[in-house]
Amino acid sequence: MNLNYRRKKRERHHAATQDDDAPNAPHLEHQLVPRGDAELVTTAPQLASLLAHIREKGLFAYDTEFIGEETYWPRICVVQLATTERVGIIDTAALPDLAPIFELVADPAILTLVHAGTQDLEPVRRILGREPANILDVQVAAAFAEMPWPAGLEKLVERFAGHRISKGHTFTNWDARPLTPAQLRYAADDVRYLPLVWERLRADLEQRGTIAWAMRECELSAIVPARFDEESQVRRTMKSWPMKPAQIPTLRLLVRLRDEIARKEDLPHRVVMPDETMAEIVRQRPVSAPQLTSVRGLPKRFAQKYGDAIAQAVDEGGKMPPERLAHGKITEETADDRTKIDALLAISSARCIAMGLAPAMVVTRGDLSRWWLGRKAEPATDLFPEGDWRREALGAWLVEFLAGKADVRIGWGERGARIVGS
């Protein structure tokens, strides 16, 4: 297994944190920003004290530092927690049981603040068997307040807290001990300013009248996708190595088998069997374990240990009926379609900007293309489903616009061009 490249890259970044003797920038002085250095939490009593404090406050910021390229599930090395008064860095080498922390994240009575938190939330469901609850992702919410989507944490802190932080040492050996002062400093800054950012961002959203939309999107963003998506892996492999319909069932069985092996061995999919190797197995059709020796990229130990299972998947796949993958496009775009779809995208984007919404959060060209080409289908394609906030923000207006019942006016304001529907 070749994981050396990313590990060596981490080691280089880690060495930089060892040599980082630059003076610490002062923390922002504000009542919603905890003062002083972060607490390094390495004992159960320390953790219990911090968690009790969080429960009392009812709001906290949450983040994790993990290494995700060497195991099936990312290995959490550090957990950061912050309220308006305290910042704690939990050393998972000393405190490997993180369930008490995840209990807070799954508690609907406590507001959990995150930034781009999808991967940080995944272990909650896996360890507790429950979904994260009452999650506010400031990256998502900021897209409703004239920030681009997605916006980095440093940009949000600068915009809403008026303070500059540095994010120069994020890709380091987080599993090395002891943690360096620079690592602790950067880890703490991931959560230290989130309560203040949210307080000011919330006021902004309330003034704009878009806070309900932002909260709804935060609920959706907290839904953690499944670790294994068979369909996307099949399509990704076929994108680089096209296959005939008769070969697709074999590929699908190999994708499933690879995931089973990866879980059992606690290794990433690419280490067990790269996409290129699966495509080569499909092409060669080895029906016995010894025949796998000629397949490039298949680690010898996996060929020996799982060769019979791989050969069985190939044999079974060859007996299954051919499969054709459905494509997303209803039909090909004509030149006239492309012109009109591009125009609708420009108009929609400008309208979103006028409302303070990041256009990429609201609609993509693919969304508009599927809708435009599916308008005459039976039943007609909806741009946004019933109950989606995007329907209220854009979808209903766009239907009226195409029906000639709404128009577009262009104006100029402090922030530049504005296009709004009349």
C-alpha cells in the first residue's frame, strides 16, 4: 500500500509547525471571544468539567482534526470545543472515547456551531446511532449574507468579527505527540471565533429576512451522506474506463466487494483496489485466484487473501444480464437551448446577488438545464421540490418570468449592479 506521499507531505508541514517561532497574534478582545490560550484536555475530569460548562451555556463551537487518507473511517486526532468563555483542545490519544462529546452534538437542546462540518459530524451517527441535531454551519449561513459559497473560515472571521486569523498549518501530523504550540494555536482558532461570527451573522440574516432559509439549509447540510455510494463509484470508474453494458454488472459486484474488504481491513478504497485495477479485472475476466497475478495494481496480499472472492464476483457478474446506466440529461441541448439556459443562469445569478444569496448555493446550470429541457415532459420537471426554500427565493419568480408575468429591472447601488424582479 502506498500512503507515503501524503504522510511525507504531512511531515513537511508538521516540521514547519515545529519551526514556527513567530509571535502569537493577539486574540480579539470581545465578550463573545474566550481569552487566553486553549486548555489542552488530557484527563477525564478535565473533559467532564468542559462538557458540563458547555451544557450550562447551551451553545458551543465544534471541530475536529483528523487524518482521512490512511483508514476506512477518518481517524480523529484532536477535537476542538469552544464557548464564549472557554476553548478546549481534546487530545484523543489520551481520551479515545469521544461518545460524551458526540452526545452534545446530538442534543437538540444545545446549539452546535460548525464551519464546513459535514465530515466532523459523520462520527456522531456512526458512534451513537443518532443524527446530529440543532447544527448551525456558519459557512452555509453566510451564503445568505452576501458571502461566496463556499467561504473559508478566515474570510468569515474577517467579515463578521473584524479579525484576521491564519490557517497555515492545517495539513500536519495531527497524530504526532506532543502537539506543537502552533498546532494548538491554529486548532483553537478553528472554534474560538465562531460564537461571535454567529451572533453577528444571525443579526445580519434577521435584518435581511433570510434567516429561516439559512436555518433550513443548515438542517439539510447536517445530513451526513453515506460513506459508501455504490452508484457514484461505478460511474466514476466508467468515466475514465468506459465499459460495455455486459461488463457493468461485474464492475458493480467488484465495487461492493472492494467496500467490504476496505471496511474489514480498515483501509481506503484506493489502497485495497484502485479504480484502474477494477477496470483491468473487468477487462481480463480472471475466473480463478491464480489468474489475478497478471492484474496490475492489485496488492499481492489482497490477491492472496481475497482472490477467490474476486474471482467469484467476476464469474457471477458475467452471468448477469447487461446493464445500461441511466443518464441525467433528458435530451441534448440545441444551440438555442444553450443560449437560453445561459441567459437564465445569468438572470438567476444576478437576482440571487440582489437578494444577498450566493448564486452557487441556490441554482446551478445543470439544475436549469434539466428544468428547461423537462418543461414539456409529462409530468413537467420542477426546478425545485415543494417545500424547498429555493422555490420561494427563485423558482416561483422564474416561472412567472417565463410566463411574461414578471420582468427584470437593472439598477445600481452601493455594491454595484442590481437586478430585481418587478
